[in-house]
Amino acid sequence: VQVPTIKPMELMVEASPRRIFANAHTYHINSISVNSDQETYLSADDLRINLWHLEITDQSFNIVDIKPTNMEELTEVITAAEFHPAECNVLVYSSSKGTIRLCDMRSAALCDQHSKLFEEPEDPTNRSFFSEIISSISDVKLSNSGRYMISRDYLSVKVWDLQMETKPIECYPVSLYI
């Protein structure tokens, strides 16, 4: 009679999804942000932002859509999106053109019109072939208080006051050699 023996083995941790939220995006998702209401979240890809309910896996609502009817007319893509930390109806999203739009979902179901546009005026004397690439915002985050916003482009990190759309209150260069 052969008695089985216990051999020590490495512990293995395995993750398994509780829910799968699928088939709402055509392009790669670049942002996910949970709303302050703790019931909804947004997911953003290059051309659309969708609003989801955490309990409903098979349905989302398109709240931002910048896809042109003719893709040859595409001039910018969404690079990041985030909900306001306290106001559940407010979100911000950034673009490859260097703009940040603040939207209020109370004004319309589709946020195709922004409430505020944060953009630094371009200096025509510094315009070059690389200007649009350099101005593309890679990420945007709101402060815990919800009063300030931080954006990151290729050359700098900018701190914005949500009450002042025309220019950032601080700008920190991150790559002095370009």
C-alpha cells in the first residue's frame, strides 16, 4: 500500500474577475475613473468616453464622442479623463491638441459642449513642426480638493486653478534638454 505524501509547493495567487464590462470601446482604453457617487465610473478611449454603472455590466452610456463622420477629418484624440473628486456630475478630459475640457453632465446627456476649456495660448514665434506633438497632454489629474488640476505634456507639468482657464498657475519643466 502506498500512502500519499504531502510535498511543499509554492503558493500561487490567482486573480479572477467578479464582473466583466465588455464591448463598449473600439479603441484602446486610456483612462478609467470611479465617480464620487461610488456607483458609476467612466472609461475613455481615443474618441469616446463612456459612463458605466458598477452593477450593470452589459450597458454603458456614451457621454463624449469626438469621432468625426469622416475619419480623414480627425484632428485630435482623447488622451486622459477623470471624474471630479467631489462633484459627481463633473469630469475633465485632455486631448492631443493640448486642451483640457471640463464637462458638466447636468447640462446635457452627451457632453459635446464643454463648460470650461483650459488651454495655454500658443506663441506663434515658437511654432515648429513638433509643436502639436509637444503640446499633447499625456495625463490629467484633479486634486483631492477639486480646486486644482495637474496636466502633463512632453516638456512640463502644469498646475491649473479650475477658476482660471487662460493659463496655468504653475509650470514645471521636466525635460530641459529638448
